[in-house]
Amino acid sequence: MSAPSFPLKASGTPGGIYSLPANGGLSLSVILALPIIIAIVLTLALHVYFVKTNAAYKDTPEEFGSTGGSSGSGKPGVGAEEEFLQANPPVAWPTNAAPNFTMNAQNEAPVGSIAVVGGDTFKLKFATGFSSMQLTSLLSLEITVVSKDVPSTILAVGLARVPYPDWRLPGWHPNSFGYHSNGRRFVDRGNYIGQPFNLSTDPAVPIPRAYATKFTLVVNERDGEVYVSQGDGKYKFYRVLATAREWRRGELQYMPVVGTNGRATIMVRPVRYSDQQIQEAKRFAYENEGIQAQLAARSTAAGSPQLPSAADTSAATLNVYQ
């Protein structure tokens, strides 16, 4: 004879409808939340792993093989950033030196190669991720991205203290600032978040692909400002990358820096623009800054992005160097 069965009935349920006991199993809300909880945990784990394994993203004392503080001191060890600053105090390069690129290595392995093409253009080949090279003269730069191993590879251009570590992109280290081609601006150890910095007058409309490989870094030494542009012809847009607040020339000597976050080949032509060209670039950059401010104000007031008028963009889209 089989044992009698006793169906379970949760309290408060209609007769004849059976369910798990009220104090057994998981509630529906917990079951529905489980995928979200698991996703958050996995995201945090991946983030920690990524930060730990990508030294160029870290600003912690443990990076680049630091051994930590003295025994029993309880203080954090000296990080790679501090190690580089201590081992490489600021220097003053000759202001009239012939332009050349240098790699200020923290490690013995070079980050890439440098070659001169056509007498006045440098071919920079970046063989590793998150690396940079520094120019030995304070000049403006005309930059062309020739090739990238991965389409999403980011170009970084800016100015930085002398010397600057070749394992940091401009803006990721004290006394540096830079524009990164994923639409971000970094100033003085900006971690890896930075500030939104779209060069186009309409962030929703990117610069056409045919023009997107061209960049210009204009150094205005007289006014202590730097302007950056992307594109060419009518698709060339300028913005103010740095003013005297970011470019603290009275403290340290700054020189141009070019870097990438992956393997790439970059052509760089150092140029010395006339004062008239520099002032025109400044005018276009500040006009573009005004358009960006107007866009932000209109977007805030209307609750959605507003496109600039043709009159707004006509001056900013001129090519300064035609």
C-alpha cells in the first residue's frame, strides 16, 4: 500500500490551488533580479581584471612591478608614475633644436619605431598598445593616420612635460593634456574617463570617414593656447584643447606628444605656422567653442539635441591652411 500523500497548500491561497510553502524557495522578485545581480557581479569582475592587467589604465601603487612600501610601514608602495618622476626630473630641451621624436622608455623594449619620410615627415609605428612618442621641438603638428590593426584604435595628441613616459597617453599623467579620437579630452592624470570633447559642431553627425584620418595640433606659444582639429577642407573643425590654465608653461617645459592605444602607423609633419595662421586657427576654434555652448544650451532648453544653423557653422568649417 502506498503512503498517503498530503498536498501542500500555502496559507492565504484558494482551496485546491497548490504552491510551495510560504517559507520555502525563492520569491518571484528575487528570481527576476538574479540575472541582473549576476550581470553586475560579472561586470565588476571584468572591470577589476581589466584594470589589473592593463597597466596603462592604472594609477595605483602596484603598477609596473612596484614592490610596495617598507616592511611594517603600512604605506603604499611607490607607483610607476612616482618612479618615473623621481628617475626623470624635468629637463629643458633646447628651444631651437631640430624636430625629432623620442621614446622616453620606462622599460627596455621600445614601443615602436621612428623613420623620416620626405625630409620633413615622421613615420611613427606603434608596436604596442597604450604608448606614445614625444617631439623634441615646440611645433604644430599635421597628423595622418595611415593604418590601424583594429578599427577602434584611438589616436591621442597633446602636450606634456619633458620628459614624458612612453607608456602613458597625453593627459594620463601629471603635467600633460591631450585629445583622444574617441571624443574625449584629458588633463593632468585624467584617469581613463576624461571629458566629452567632440570636434564636430554637431556631435550627432561624425566627420566623414574620408576626412576623419586627418588631424592638426596648432601650438599658439604667444598666447599659451593649443587648438586641435580633425578633418580637411569644409569638414575641418577646430576646438580649444588647452589654455594657460592647462598649459602651465611657467612650471615646466611642455612638448607635443602623439600616441595610440593599439598598433598603428601614423604620419606626422611638424610645422611652424605664421602668426596669422595661428590667430585664424584661434578664431575658428573659439567660434566653434561658441557653437558647442549654443548647442548645449539649446539641448538643455529643448530637452533634445538641436542642430546648428548654416550661419553658425559657416566660419568653423573653413580650412585655415588652404
